[in-house]
Amino acid sequence: MALIGYFKGDPNEHLLVYSGDRLRREGPGLAFFYWAPSTSIISIPTGTVDAQFILNETTGNFQAVTVQGQITFRIAQPKTLAAVLNFTIDPKTRAYRSTDPDKLAQRIVNVVQAGARAELLKMSLEDALKRSDQTAAAVLAKTKADPTLAEMGVQVVSVYFNSVRPTPEMAKALEAEYREGLQVKADQAIYNRRALAVEQERKIKENEVNTQVALEEKRQGLVSLQGENDKKQAEFEAAATEIRLKPYKSIEPRSLVAMGLKEMGENAEKIGTLTITPELVASLLQK
């Protein structure tokens, strides 16, 4: 067995080198020789670590939900953590000599679970399903403020909720309710479309009636105007006839008969057959 060994650390691990009960060296990525019989090496990883979690919790309206997510954390104060958990390694194999490093992630998850439980109890199932991002942000704030992690020198960088799911039975009920809601919206849309069609049909018929009424009113106006025109034309023709006949009122009837007979004689070629009886002449002369 070699009594003197050589150890070279990685840049992302903080080393605490003890000889007996005295701290001999401390820092990231140290390289050194050591006396094997009395040297203990504690290796604290300083990079960020991701840890998955699945939580079974209850909402404020007593509905079970399963929260699946991830936390990212880092050890901000390695020496503080070394005083709480045993991170001593075997220098040759670099394996931890205790199970304490495996407990660290679970302890952080426990703090996250306490924060998630407090937040979910404030919500209904529907809000928990819709507001996973806001819930994760609130849990992150609670986790950062938790004194347990500060005492261990651990800093939580982020908390993500990948999914928040109800029980299968409740999921089916919510899906059925959502489908019913969609069906109601679809029925309402059909009703609105039909109502719109009826309204449009009514407007079309109303426009047709209004158009017909307007045409009839125009026609009535035209008929009235035509009647007025005919009446005025007849009045004008009567007046013209009266004016034309006015000179003949002062002429003796016999002279008018003679004038008429003369005019007929002058236009005899235009007259087919004309019969003048003595009785007609006598009657005209008497009048």
C-alpha cells in the first residue's frame, strides 16, 4: 500500500483536505501530494445540478394532482455543506464513502414539495392546471427563502413544472366538460348563423316590398301626371276651339250654311257620298 499519494482535482469541485482533524488545504481544482494514512479529502461539486421530481399533492378543492418537474441547484458554500453532510471521497476511486451526497437532492426536493403544497392548496383544480408556470415561480421564491437550504449552503437556481395532471377519472370528466362546452359553442354558432340567414332573408323581402311600393308610387305619380296633362290638353283644345269658333257666333245661320256648303263643294273630291235632303236644309235654315 502506497503511503504517499497524488491527487488532482477538477475545476468544478471544491476540495477540503484534512490531515487528522486539521484543515490543510481548501479550494477548487487543487493538485497535491498527501499522506494516505491520515489524509481525508472532501470533494464538493460546485457546478449546477439538475434533479427530477414527481409530487402527488392536493388542490384547494380536494382534487389530487401529480406534479412533474425539475430543479436546478448549486452548492454556493461548500464548506458549510461539508459541515452538514459527509462528502468524503476515496482518493483512488473518487467514490463517496457515504450516502449523504445522494440525500442532498432529496432534501431540496422536500423543500420544493412543501412550497408546492402550500401554493396548490390556495388553488382550485382548474387554476392549478392552467397556472403551472406561475405556481413554479412562487415555489422558487419560497425555496430560495427557505432557511434549511441556507444552512446547508445550497442555492436553488430554478424550479420548473413540466406538467400538472389530475387523476385519470378527473381528466376524463374535464375532457367531457370541455367537449360539452365546445358543442354548446358549435350549437350557438349554428343558431347564430341561421338567425342571421333569417334576418338577411327578411331584409331582402323588405327591400323587395319597399322597391315595389316605390315603383307603385312612381307609377301612381306618372298616372296622375298623365291625367293632369290630358286634362290640361283638353282644356287647351276646348279654349282653342272656342277661340276659333268665336268669329262665327256673329254670322247669321244661313250664311254659315252657305259657307259650309261652299267649303264642301270645294273639297268634293275628298267626300265620298253626301246626301242633302230638303228637310235637312229646311231644318238648318230654321235654326
